[in-house]
Amino acid sequence: PFLETYAKYGITDKLDVGAKITVIGTYGVDAKYQFLGDQDSKLAGSIGLGGWLLNIESGGIENNIFDLTVPAYFSYHPSDWLGIYASPRYTFRNNRVTDVDGVKKDAFKSHWYGVTGGMRIGKKTAFLLEYSYFGNNQNSSPLSQITGGIAIGIN
């Protein structure tokens, strides 16, 4: 488990920017533009762009992981308390490994692709249940996970 804080701000009715920080040390920014629907639509679609950085140091080895992500977001809201969504995405990952003296040990570049789908039950406070399926150009076996969570909206 980890703690995540995410804030977003609506520049316009169709464009949001956000920033995220987690206790494990990930931070980044993103933007999302809504091209389908509006705040009152049952069906909505958006495209995004985000950059995330994670720096981990252990035993004299430092990992700097940078992700550049291009997601799409689609959602269907049959009622004001239920949302069903899917988010296909592509992520370019650059992982640079250095030793304690600052000598570059290795660098890994990978391309990730996949989708997360799920549902949100509730209004201002909601329960989330998600399933994600991802593959990349370095592993022959794809990765998947089931995630549950609670979202609390603050206006």
C-alpha cells in the first residue's frame, strides 16, 4: 500500500492540468483534453499527456525512472452514482541506473501498452474497482492487476 495525493485544476471546461505525489517518491504532472461530451453527458472521451519521475536509492545503487504517458479516457455514466470507464494508454519508460559514485551502470528503455477498465460507485465519496492489463517490448508475459480504492472528492 502507498499514499497518493493528486490535485487537478480546470483551465477551461475541456482542459485540466494536474500534479501527483506519492509517499514512495513518485511525482509528476499531466494534462487532459475532453474531445467527446461535456460535464452533463452520459458518454465522455478525453486524451492526455503526462510525465512521471521516480527516484529510488538502495545499497549504493540509484534508479531514476521517467515515464512519458499518452492515455485516452472513455467513460459512461448511466446515473449520477455509477460510472464505467476504460483507459487505453501508451507509456515510454527510461530507467537510468547509477552507482554511488555517479557512474552510469545501465539504461533501459521500454515501451508499455495496455488498458485499465473499471467502475466507480458513489458520488462525492466513491468505491473504485479496476482491472489493468499491460505488456511491454521487453517481457513476453503481460502484466495484470486488480485494484480497489476509495475516492473522496473535495470541492
